[in-house]
Amino acid sequence: MAAQHAAYTAKQLRNFKEGSRANPIMMGMAATLTEQDMNNIAAFLSKQAPSQGVAQNKDTIELGQSIYRGGIASKGVPACAACHSPNGAGIPAQYPRLGGQWAEYSNAQLLAFREGTRKNSPQMAIVAARLSDQEMKAVADYMAGLR
């Protein structure tokens, strides 16, 4: 969550509180937060130094890069960079920062979108539904190394 856009983080906390984003731990933590609490937490986290993750899998780096930068036209998958920016910084208040995010977390979120257990971004549900497990893992790993 470090260096994530404050507006995005506040939205996620509201989604946990209202139940449109399901995670028992986070739902419990967000349940008692006021709107001001959520904004304060989001502002604090946005000022923290981001992790400097790295891509780990040399065998899939080219696939991950290809999906992130160019999408998969044959499957109707847009380039991740179109919304999340070429360096993974995202677009404040619209699209989250993905660069440096732990690959395991990004992959888990893609799976949750595909399986319908994460319902707070219809566009990501559509994109994730078109990705194979291998493609998800590859792009999640690639994003971990973005700066």
C-alpha cells in the first residue's frame, strides 16, 4: 500500500466497509473506520516509500512485458500500461499503482477478479476473465519489477 494513490486507497477501504470488496480481515478492520479515518490512512500510506520489487521468473518476463505493454489483441486484452501507466505508477484517483507490487498479491487479485470474488472493478473482471493462469502469473511478476 506504500505510495499508492490516496484516493484509490480510500476507495478500497470504503469498498471493504460496504462489502463490495470481500476480505474478512480487511472488512473487519474497515468496519469501524469513519470517512475521515479512511482518508487519513490513505494519505499516510501515499507518503510512504514504495517497495522495490523485482521480477523473479526469467522464463516469463517477455510474456509479462508483452501483456503489460501491448495486451493480447487476439483475446481482447488491453495493454495494462494504458491504464496503469508505462512505469506502473497508475493514474491517481482512477487506476492504482502496480509497479513494485508483490507478484503474489497482484496474481491473487487477478484471480479474484476472474473468479468473481473481487467485484469492485467490472473492467478488471472482464480483463482477468480473458487471461490464462500463466498469463496472470507472467504479468504479475513483470509488474513487480516496474519503477
